[in-house]
Amino acid sequence: MSDLNRFRYTMESCNHCGQCKWILPSRMWGWDFAEVCPIHARYGFDACSGQGLLNMARERMENKLQWSEGMAKLVHGCTACGACDVNCKSVRDMELQETIYALRQDCAESGFLPEAKRRTAENIRKTGNRHGLPPEERLARLPEDLTEDENADTVLFLGCDIYRRPETALAAIRILKAGGVRFRILREERCCGAYLWRAGLREQAAEQMGQNARLFREQGIRTVITACAECFGSFRNYYPRVTETPFETKHITQIAAELIRDGRLRLRGTEKPLTLTYHDPCMLGRLSETYVPWEGEIRSYGLHVPEKHWNRGENGVYDPPREVLKAIPGVTLKEMVRYKEEAWCCGAQAQETDPDLAAFTAGERLREAAFTGAEAIVSCCPYCRDALSPEGEQPVRYLDLTEFLAAHIREEAEA
Amino acid sequence: MSLSEELYREFAAIVGEKNISREEYILAGNRAQTPEIPMAHKSADAILLPGSAEEVAQIVRLCNKHRIEYVGVVAGCIPTAYSTRENSIIMHFKRMNRILEINEEDRYAVIEPGVRHIQLYPEVRKRGLSYTAAAVGPGGSVLVNIACTGGDHHVQYGTSRPTRYLLGVEMVTPEGEILRTGSLQTGSGWFCPESPGPSLRSIVKGYAGNAGKLGIVTKIAVALDRCKGPAEIRTEGISPHHKVFMDSDCSRVYVFNYKDIQDVCRAMLALGEAEVCATVQKYFYLPLTLMMTDSANEFWKKWTGGYKEALSMPLVVHIAAHSLREREYEEKILFDVVRETGGERIPRELEKWWEEHMDYFMIVSRLQSVLRLGGSWLPQKAGAESVQHMCDVCESIGTYIHDFTDTGKIFDAPENYQIIPMEYSHFASNELLIMWDRTDPKAMSYVGELGAVSRATDAKRHFYSSSPGVAGKAGEATGRLYSNVHVWMGRIREAFDPFYQSGL
């Protein structure tokens, strides 16, 4: 039974004001870069937007609309990036993102989960990672002489990306070691489960998350560090829904910014002046706020009893990545029109179900990045990396922030 | 009744396969019941995304041929943006979204229907220009606000109402012809709204904008004003806590509270006579409190904790000057006027909120927070006459509204009306905003009662305080006050839309 009924108030409150589709006035710039919703920008129909998904959810709840392959493709083509939710909540008390999650849950429970997503979920079930690769390969590309502190209560969570691109994990390790952070790596970690939650596979997600949370508890872990935005958002926003989380989650950019501020991480300059622009990953930014459960009654004129905590995107991790980049001598940081809580999504979440939409969305972001005059777009999410570094010539190149930072650590010998 | 396969193919041939859909999940996005309207909307049989006036004209002709209702939609947040019967289509103007020209010398912009305020406003502002955006959110259509609806805005004191910013018009008539009015029809450009002879634009568009709904407006020229203020507005913060930073030498905001609307009236007239200040308005106190809070719960705490009294009759004033000296001059006059009329500045912490949001477009984007209370709402008394007349109308509200607010039939905010002077107080618009609990099954009957009492009061006291209805019961009730406009509108419609296919 899906959660759709829990969001009846939200569905019945929408008046099609359009705030879910357009950038907030605080960031307005002009005719271009004014949209925030990739599916709306691409397809144009009102149904292809946060508002439209609410309308579909309502008709599903009222049993007036049946699932079809086309509808499932749209619902999963939506990147669930949360831009609509932040914009809606700038003026309303509605749970748009949660309703989209519930609609996806309904989609899965109705047997319409797109085939590509079903395959990935099966990979996770069988192997503990998205790619379906043998778990024993997970740490194969880490250095054999990697020294860890087996007694540390901090873990570097490597995530599924370690299978494809160990360079990011190696860079994170280098940052932590250079900063003198005690940490360990857990051989038994599994996929964080974000993929499953977003696909609407609630039970499988809960099982996956429960395994990791149990592992952290058993190993006495109190801090989880990750270089993956998806894992970060998952630990902060999805885990509290299904399991106890007696641990703190930090992104590598938060750790690095602290180390730089404390003078524990010294950096060398770029070979030549470099103008960069930073792309906020959804799961590190607006979707990374800690989830606070609420059960209660909505009385006349919107009074929530007991009082409800609202995640409006305000407390995402926006500044640490920027602090880190600005701390590297030679780097000039330029902002895109849509940044921080208003960032345009990279489109990665649509790659499996709607590759054309994904390419359009990424293309828009690269065009916006180039518009700033930057030579490269920097981010810190493996899925943003996939989306923003497609094959062929691009208007700007992509840099991984963790790897870029690690490459500019000044070793003691240099100092 | 759904469209036949053959007819659907004909529509698809006009707009292209990617720009038409009859999938139920796509139709769902344009038929959902919205909180302010108690009835469910009809579902269109298809939604089309035309790309040009020529495509619109072809669609209209096809609709006429097959007796299919067509409805034009951009944002979809007004009650007329829905199908009203079976056998209908919706034309959505997402693709017709170009700013075709911004003429800085003659000060006009030529736009298509899909251009939103969030797109045009910063573009003209970069050029030191502005226009009066109606009080809708950033996603509202500029063309719809200026050419097709009668919405007003809060900046009009120093300028005029949006409909007066309409210059040349290109539209597709109900018979499917492309019509160009004003200077356009003589090939003289976009800048003039009329040309010799009868005002075809006014006849076709009708007094009541979208309620007249004759054909589809496909391009307009919008008149632009010079803008006092920075080309780009500097902001800081993360939503929902953005702040605006204005040049403090040239921009100041003051909010005064009054006890008597007639004193507000005297202040408005005196400021207008002196031709000072950029914005002067008596604002709604319920939306004002909502805009200053982040959730319904926070609203309730502040509303019952002193805001209702502190903001009971607020006069909001924005001074936008070219220089420090000009600002100081206007301030001196303002303070003299306020002293003479008995206004008192509200507590600084409340006034500061306005200062930090004092770009009116940003204020308007916050206005949607009215809906945070989860109820339904209805603007009433949306009329325009002299400042004195509008103030008298609003004063009369107190003679009957307490029967509704004190008994819980509607939200307890009896003074929740606004008065916007325009053209330096040469005339004004007013609006009473009522809210009610949408979960109360009797709420609509209360609203009906209130509407009837309001209209009766207007008729008895000869008030011109409501936009006249152009058809049906609303036309019968108010049309006679306005030279039988409902009769004339009916005749115009018969003449221009013989098949009654444009949705109403």
C-alpha cells in the first residue's frame, strides 16, 4: 500500500501557481536559465512538472488514473531533483518531493517499475552494488599498503563508485591522511540504498539501509564520511525513515573545509589561473537535509498539530565545496545563474529511463556553465560526473572536486 | 467524447507529433481541481503545444469546423484556464515563449504568450526599464496579465495598471484569422495601441479580458517605464530567507499603521498631489503577515501574538529616488503627510522585512504564501475608481463583514482589503480578499451569502466596486451598473464568435 494518502493535503492544495517550474525571483537573470524543472523544460506539458506529478498522484489516490508505460517513463524520467519542492516550499506548506516518492512507490507496487531500474535493483540485491560486480572486486584497486586506523570510530564510506572509478576514493583517502583524520574502511559495506528508495522500492531499500546501519553500530562507528553526494543525502535524509542513525554523516568537502580553516590541510596553487564554476549536486544540496518524521493532524487553515519541521532546502551543504575551491590559489570561482538550492539538475537520474531527457538536462547545465566563462565545471557526485562528462566535445570540461583538491595538496616536503 | 483518430491526426499534422498528447496522464496535468474552485474541471480531449500564430489559426479553424471548444493556457492558475465541456482541446503556449524585441528607444517589448514575468522583468531591468507586472507569481504569463486579465499590482501608484501598458496586439480571431491592431495594421510598428477608426482591439478583447475570451492573443507589445533602481537586484541568502539589498541612499521603505481608512485616503491624496514616492498602498494585513512567516504554524503564532493589531491598516510606502537629495525631499513630505493624517510607524522589526524584500516583484512572488493557510480564497470588490470612492467602498465592508468573520464563516480578518492608488492617486483599485476553510462543507454557501450582501451594498450606495460580470448570473448582477456591459459583451461575442467555440 503506497503512501499516497499521506499527502492528500499537498495534492489538494496545489493551485497551479507555477512556482515549481520557474526560478525564484532572488535568482532571476533573464529569459534564459529561468526554468528549474528538467521535464517541464524538455516536454512543455503541464503534466511534466512537479504540479503535474501531484495531479497524477491525486488521480492515482482517487483511483481515476491507471498506470501505463508512458506514465512510468515520465515519473521515473523526472530526476526527483527536488527543485520543484524547494520552490514550492518557498511560499507553501506542501510536500511535493515526498509525494513524488510516494508516486514512485505506487508505480513499483503496481508493477510498472521500468525494466532498467528493475535490473539495477536486482544487481543491488545480488551483489550489494548497483553495477552487479563481484563484491570481492570492491577494494581491489585500493593500494595494498593502505594503512587504516582499525580503532577509529570514523569510516570512509566508499559507495558503489569505487567499482568504476577508484580515483575518487583514493583522493578522499589522501585528503584525510594529509589532514591527519583517523578513519577506517569497512570491507562489508553495501550500496547506500538511495537508488532503491528513489525507485520506490521501499522494502528493499529499508533492508539495504538496515544492513549498513547495523554494520556501523556493530563497528562502533560514530562518523560516516563519504565523497559521494548520493550516499551523503541518503544517510541524512533516507536512513532516518527506516532505521536508527546514531552516527553523524559528513561529506568530504565539509571535512576538507574544516581542515583548511584549521590550517591542517595546506594547498598549492594551480599551474595557471583557472576559472571554475561549481555545480551543486541535488543530494548534497537541497535534498540532503536531515529527515524529521512527522505524524499528526492538519487542522483548519493549515495548522499542523504537533508542529511540523519543514525541509525547505535551506540547510544543504552549499558553502564547504565553494570554500575548498576558493582556498586553492589560482582558482577563481564563478556562479551559474541557477546555483545552491536553485541549481539545475545534471540529469543523471534520467539516464536509465529517458536517455534523451538526461542528455538534454546535462547539456543545459554545461551550456550554463560555459556561459559563466569558466573553463571547467566542478562537482562532487559520481552521477553528476557521469552526466556532465559525456563523450564528444563539450563547452566545458568536468572536474571532480575531491580529485582536484587532492591534486593540490601541498606535501610537507613542498612546504 | 474523445477526438476521432482522424481529427487527432489533423491536429498532430499542425503542431507535430511531439507537441500533442491525449495520454490520460498528460491530460491529468490540466484538469485537476484547484482549492479555490469547488467543482472538478472537465478534461480536455487533447493538449496541443502550438509554435506560432499560424499554427494557432489552423487549430482554431479546425475547432470551428468540428465544433470543438478550445482553451488557451499558459500558467494555468486562473479559473478560466480549463476546459468547460467535453469535446474540447487545450492549447498550451509553452513553445511560444520568445521575447521578439526590446526597443529601448521607444520603450516597448514585443512578446509571445509563453514569456513569463521571471523572464521579461530582469531582461528589461538590465536595460534600465520596467513595467507593472500583475500580482501573480514569477511563472505568470506577461501577455495574459496585460492583454487578457484585469489583475493589478502594487507598484502602480507611480505608474498605471497593467492593461494600460498594452500596445500593439496580434491575435487569432474566433474565426481563425490573424488580426493585427493598433499601429501594426498600418505597418507602422508595435508602439501604438490604436489607429484611426473604432477601437478594434477593445471590441475584440472586451472589457473583461479573459472573461471576454474572444480568440487567442498571440503577440503583444508591452509599454516600458524607466526604472528607478539598480539594473540587477543584489540578493543574499537561501530560500525561503532571501534578502534584497537596495541602494540605501536612493531607496527606503516605510510602513505606517492607521486607525481609520479615511485618514489613509487623505494621506494617499496628499502624497499624490505632491507627486512623491514610488509606491503607496494600503495593503492586506493577512497576506502581509503570511509573507513575513515561513509556515502556517508560525503565521498563527504571530497573527495571534500581535501582528493582527500592529498591521491592522498598513500604509506601505516605497521611496525610490535618483539621488540622496531627492530621497530626503520625498521623506520630508511623507513624514509631514503622515503626521497630519495620524499614521504611526510600525515596529522596526516588522518594517525591516519590507526593506529586505522591497523589489515588488519579489514581494509578489511571496504573495503565493497566502495559500499556505490551506483554505480557499476569493478576491472580491476588485474595482477601480477614484481614491476617495475606493476608500468609501472599503469602509462600507465593515457594515456587513463582521456577520461572517465573527461567526467563523470566513477567516477572521475583516480589514483584509487593499487599495492601490495609481497614477499618483488620480485613481485607485481595491480588492477584498476573503479566505475560508475549504474543508467546511458549508463554506461555499457562506461565500455566496457574502457576495450577495456585498453586491447589494454596492447597488444601494451606487458603488463601482466590482469588475462587472459579462455573462450569466454575474452579468445580471453587476452588468447594469456598468452601462449594461453584459448585454454588449453578449452581442460582441455573437458577432465575433458565432460558433461559441472559444472557451468561456
